[in-house]
Amino acid sequence: MPDITEDERAYITTKVLAIADKLEEIDKLIVDNTEGWTIGRIGKAELAILRLAIYEIKYDEDIPEGVAINEAVEIAKTYCEEKANKFVNGILAKIVK
């Protein structure tokens, strides 16, 4: 387990709980902005990335939309299948329109 400070742990916990609180709304945005996809069909990593980015776009005033999208795409490039970054970018682009 990586070494993290108590402040980092508190930030992560707060963010996870906030996302969990809005999960139904976030998942509806995902489903409404994909064609032929259900939540269960989206890869776990891609889903986690989308949920975090959508939370940041819709509910976190401290993070600009462009930053949330760019970070999500970069994370998808690192941790997901080859075309996942385009999938993530496409969904997030539809949501911000």
C-alpha cells in the first residue's frame, strides 16, 4: 500500500463518500450518454474513471471541467484498454455540452 498522509486519506475518503452519495445520478448520466451500453457492460476501471470525472464536472466547483476531462483521459490511457481513453473522452464531452 502506498504511503499517504492523513490529509490525503481524508481527502480520498471524502471524495469517495461524495461520489457514493451521487452515484445514482452519476450512473444515469453515463447511461443517458452512451448508446447501447449498460453500467454492467462498462469495464470497472473505465467506470471508476467516469464516475470520478462526472462527479468533478457536475459537483466539484474547485475542479474545472477541462481539467477533470484531461485527467480522466490520461488515467484511462494508463490503466485501461487501448481505446478506453476515446470512450471516456466521448462520454464526458457529451455530458459537458
